[in-house]
Amino acid sequence: MIRLATEADIKPIMMIVKKTIAMMQAENNLQWDETYPSYEVFENDIRRNELYVFEADMEVLGFICISPETDDEYATIEWASKQRATVIHRCAVSTKSRSQGIASQLFAFAEQKAVTTSQGYLKSDTYVTNEKMRAFFAKKDYDFKGIMKRPELPFEFYCYDKQL
């Protein structure tokens, strides 16, 4: 089941993040580290009602942030549409639950929300070194729209969108 996250979910979310960081670093993917995403980032997501968890048997197995707000850096990208978009951030699945379709279910949930809040238009981004996420975007029919740079980070981000 997918539901809004609560403060009680942050501890299991941070466990997923910790294991995801270890896996990412083993794959030379430096998108997440010991400082990001932080406990405070998830607290803010929860306060804004933007963080959702995938739960089975009373255990959090994955999460996704679904936001109506775009990043300032997104203005540098030539998107398919200028209409309001639903933005997907921070998605991960527990290492023990990978390859069970949970990320696909989380994205399908985000797409359903987009239909009701932004006429079915979604945007997202991922680090250039995050090959798994780039492949996932392609598998889910997201279109590559360009490369974005965040001044505080060493690598570029690949930006994607999808019109349902």
C-alpha cells in the first residue's frame, strides 16, 4: 500500500537511504551521500505532504517525494510543455525488496497524482552517474530533455519529463 509518510516513517526511510548510499557508491554513483538526503529533508517533505511510502506487512519498503514545485535550475531546460508539472524527487526501495516492482508502483502512483494535479505532466532529474535511474526513466517512457547543473554539486543532472 502507498500512503503519505509520517514522522514515524523517517527512521526506516533513513535505513533505506543508508543502504542505498552504500550501493550507489559501489556503483560509482555519487548522487546521495552522508549529508543528502538528510533527516531534515524528509521532515520538510512530510510537513508539505509530499512524501509517500510503500508499505507491506507494516514495513516501509520504499518511498517517493511527489512535489508541485519545480527547482529554479529547471528554468534552464527546454521542457516539452510550459504547463505546471508534478515533480518526482528522492525515490528509493529497500535493498531486500528490489526487483519486485515497488519503484514502478511508486512511479505509477506519482503519475496518477499528476493526472489530478498537473494535467498529467511530470518532471524529474537524476545525477549523470546514476545509470540505473536513467535506465528506469527510459523504461517508463520518460523523455530526456537536457542537462542541468547545480552550482553546489560536482556532477550534472539529466532531466526528464513525461506527458500522460
